[in-house]
Amino acid sequence: MDAAGLGLAHLVGNSLGGYVAFQLAARGRPASVVAFAPAGGWAPGDMSYEDVLRAQYRQLHGGCAAD
């Protein structure tokens, strides 16, 4: 960003790109961040990603996802 002469930027990233966007956010570089399925997005043992997958399933298929 420095080499390109950019100050703050709006960042969007998926997977590793989401992780990089969060790392830049920790350094105060982005104006905003949108991260899709960021790598390392959940702490070890945090199973809340299952709730995200169920919500995505419902959006794609309607109704409720099987538990």
C-alpha cells in the first residue's frame, strides 16, 4: 500500500485474503474490511462456524438445515 501511494483503503478478502485484510486492520491500514471465510477466523475448539454453515445453507436452500 505504501509503495502504491495508498493511505486508507476498503479491503475485501476471501480465505487467505481475509486473513491478510485482518492483519492490515490490526495495523490500522484499512478504512473497512469485509472478510469471507477468513483463514484462522475461529479459535481452536470454537464450533460456532457450524452456525454460519447452517445459516448459509438456509439462504441457499430455504427452510432449515439438518442438525
